[in-house]
Amino acid sequence: MAKRVGVDKWIFCITLLLVVAGLLMIFSSSAVMASAKFNSAYYFVKRQAIWAVAGLLAMWALMHVDYRKLNNPTVVFPGVAITIILLVGAFFGHDSHGAHRWIKLGPMQFQPSELAKPALVLFLAWWLQDRMSRIEEVKQTILPAVIPSLLFVLLIVKEPDLGTAMVCAAVTALLLYLAGMNFKYLWWAALGSLPFLYVLLFRVKFRRDRIFAFLNPEADPLGKGFHIIQSLIAVGTGGFHGVGYMEGRQKLFYLPEPHTDYIFANVAEELGLIGAICILLLFVGFGYRGIRAAILSTDPFARFLAFGITSTVLIQAFFNISVVIALLPTKGITLPFVSYGGTSLFITLASVGVLLNITREIE
């Protein structure tokens, strides 16, 4: 198959548009809060811009590095091992509101759970590429794939970061299914996880409170239901055209985390249904081109890698937006490319660089 002259320009341009949109919305949603806390309206957007530049440089570099260099156990296993060490190290790192998700690196903070997503995709792509004909062999194929994934999920849940853990679990299930695993195995795995999910959701107070607030936010509108209600107010206030860029009111200490978990609510309020749909269409376009690259690839490793990278972005975006519009309980998960978060942006952009390199091999 002939090589393409360049990378997939759609993926490249969509990624740039999402990053620029993110910087604009981070400034809008955080300026007042940043002025109050740090005496600078540009505090958050400056930091995100630095990560964006670093991430785009990483994307550009990996875009020109043959993805096949990753198809090597001397790359895969150290990557998995380093990720596990960092996830364990996070428990001894920075504590924020009882969560141990970050490792401080001077003035910066690094979130190891973000590294777990591409590390997991890389491992599964490497492991499954030659085992599709033996995917039904539990001991030889399924368990060696699931055990590292389960270890990642358990360590991330312990931080606690249930949202990222759910993304990792969903990506694992998807790649196993694409490798040819019988759906009944995934079904039994889902049933077997129900007691574990019950303990996670209903035996941990803050998660139990979130579920009850999700089911009936009006029962405690100034307490547990506050996040959901304020998010829906922001989305509803925007209407069709929005109230105007920088003109939103919910970010004025009503909407929680307006520059991170709930940035899509700020998009809907200020840019309206039109702006929200534009963001959604960009993710749909990214997903279409990424899945297309995976389907057209003749290399099984590239196929799994492209599916994994693309599905990670799409699943995380789905979870984030679903929380904002109250389709799912609050999880604390960011919107890829758009939300404030340096580690997430850098690693996602680096992953896109690998995806872009894969597209070079497609007609």
C-alpha cells in the first residue's frame, strides 16, 4: 500500500482547534477566580499555554518517529513498570482534598494516572496484535492482558480517581472485543465486577452522596446537589446563541471547577448550543478520522494503537460531557484538549502524535 505524502490533516487541524478553543475557554472561565486567588487573570491560561506548547512539540516530534519503534518489549515493559511506580509514588505525593493524584515537580504537578492511559493502550496493542486467533484462550491471552489493566485500575481507584479508572476499564474492554473476544466473556466480567462497583459506589460516602445528588439534586440544592444544578443552569442559560464570550455568570463562583471538569458548561453558557455543538462535532470528526485510520491500517499493532488512542479521547469526552448535562453522576474527569490540566493536555497531544504517524501509512 502506497504511503501518504503527509499525515491526516483533519486530525491535525481538529486537534489544534480544540487546543485553541480550550485556551480561550480556560481564560474566560478562570480569569475572575485567578484574579481573586493569584492577582492575575492570566494565571491559569499562561500555565496551560506552556503545557500546550510543550505538548504540540511532543506531538510534532512523535508524528515524525516511526510508530513501529514502540512495538518492542524493551519499550512496552519499562513503560508499564514506570507507570506503576509513578502511580504508587502518587500516594506519597501531593494531597489535595484527600486525593493523592499528583507528584510535585518543582512548581509543576504531574498526574501519573494520565500516563496510565497511553501506557495501557501501548501494552494491549503490543500484546493483542499476534493473539487474535487465540483470543479465547483465557490463561494464555486474556489473563495476561487483563491483569496489568486491572492493576492500573485498582491503583487509580485508590487515589481516588474513579473517572480515569473507568476510562481505562472501558478501553481495555473495547480493545479485547476488537481483538475478537466473545462478548459473553465481557458480559460475565461486567457481572462479576458488580459487587466491586457496589463497594466503590455505595460504601464510600462521598461517592454515595454523589449518586444520591445525581438522582435528586433538588433535595440539597445548596449542598450535595449544588454542582449538578449550577451546571444545568449554565447550560440552560446559554440558549441557542449563548450570552457571549467572557459574559457568563455561572463561573463567578457558582459553577464548580469552571475551567476543569465543568468547562463544557461554560462553553454552553457563553457560546450557546451553537458553540457546544461545534465542540461536539470536533470530537466526532476526531473520532471518525482516528477510527478510519485504525480500520484502514494493515498492521495489527497500528490498528490497536489507533483504536486505543482514539477511543481513550472519545470515552473521556463522553464521560465529561455526560456529567455536565447530568446524564452521569459527578466523576471529576476533564474534557480532553479543552479542560485545564497540563499533564492531561501534554500526554494527550503526545498520543495524537503517534496516531498521526500511523496515518502516514494509509492511502
